[in-house]
Amino acid sequence: MSPAIVATVALVALSGGFIVGYLVVKARQLAALERLGVDQRTSVGLYLRRKVAETGVECDVAQTCTTCEEVMAANAVMAGALLDHDRRQVETGDTQDFGLASTMRLESTDDGPISAVLPKRPSSSGPTE
């Protein structure tokens, strides 16, 4: 065989391998996107819809999303609306206590910053030997 024919066959085989590899990678990406869309629809989307209903936030999101892109776009809109609602609540002064303040007593010292003091553990009043 002539070297030109061998080179042509090798080029065709190499091109075919690249095309098959590209198609396999794209199929895996689409499958991963589909799995992510199903997860977003069944867990994240339901949670966000419940939070939107609880807070009474107005957002225009379709109830039935069919494609992964629509599901993720709807979740992003609901999350953005909830975040804006939370920001407005903080700006108007509706803040919640920090978890630290409800679990620990804070003491200030004259020579340094405020320090957290853990509550004293009750001593056991059982008999000692």
C-alpha cells in the first residue's frame, strides 16, 4: 500500500475516534444535567416553593417546569426572591438573635474584648466514696 492511503486511513480513524469520544462526553454531560434537574425538581424546588408560600413572597414561577433548564431557572428565581425578602427584613430591623446569645452568656472585661462564658455544669449530688 502506498503511504498516502495509509495516512488517509489513519486520519479517518483518528477523526472517527475523536468524534466518538466527543459524543460519549456530551452524552455523559446531558445525563448528569438530567440527574441534576430531577434532583432540583424533587428536593430543592419543593423546598423553595414551600418557603415562598410560607413567607408570602411574590415571584412569577410556572408551576410545571418540564426541562432541566426551566427547573433550574425557576429555582434561581425563587431563591433570588427569598434572598431579597430576607435582605429587606434585615434592613427594616427585623433581626433574629444570634445563636451564640441564646446559648451563652456574654461577659465584657475592662482589659479586653467581649468573651463568651459557658454556663456552669450542675454538680452531681450523689454520694461520693
